[in-house]
Amino acid sequence: MSQVEDFLTADEEREIVEAIRRAESQTSGEIRVHIEKSTSVAAFERATEVFHWLKMDNTKLQNGVLIYVAVDDHQFVICGDKGIDAVVPDDFWDCTRDAMQTQFKQGHFKQGLVDGITRAGEKLHQYFPWEHGDTNELSNEISKG
């Protein structure tokens, strides 16, 4: 698989966007997925660049979560902003990564992303529940680079 467009079908992308919408309906947090072909820098470094580029570090409660995927590099990173990082258990992101990786290794890329989104949404709901007046600060669409 060498094209970002081949990583997920249009139906799978819609299911991922719907998973984001469902997760965000229970929280003030923001979840984004970014997919690109590859990166010339370390995946975590690139993910933090994308996090800033997508303005995920501008959320009111610093509770954005980015799932970054470099398709050809077979790498992905989950980045949480300061607000969510401060409250989740120390191993939360590692456990979420492991759950996603299990699906990815089986070729179930959509399900791996949905699992990561769902887990992040559950913690966001726990620590940053939706309150009257909360607005969707960022797009739910998958960004591509």
C-alpha cells in the first residue's frame, strides 16, 4: 500500500468520522485523525507539528487528541494536549496504542482507528464531559498530508 487514498475506503472514512462525532458528542474534547504517506522526521515530531498545524493546541481546555498515521512508514502516534495528558493514567496512551496496533497488524486499519477514537473519547468524557454550550471547535474530517 503506497497511497494515502488507498489506506481507507470512502465508506471506512465515513465510519471514522462518525466515530469521532459520536465520541465528541459526550465531551468538550476534540479528536482528529491525520493520514499522510510518510514523514522525513521522527513520527512523534511530525505528529506534534501536525497537532499545531491543525490548531489542536488552541482548544479551550487543552483537551485535543490527534491520531497521526504515516502509511508507508508503518508508524502512528497518538498525541494528547496538556489538559488530557495531565489527567489520564500514565499508561493510557500506550494501552490505546497497543489496542490499535493489534488491529493494524491484522490489516484492520479502520477498526484500529475507531478503537483509538473510542478509547480517547471515553477518557475525554470521563475528564471533560460535554456541558451545555460546548461547541465543536475543530473539524471531524480526516486530514491528509
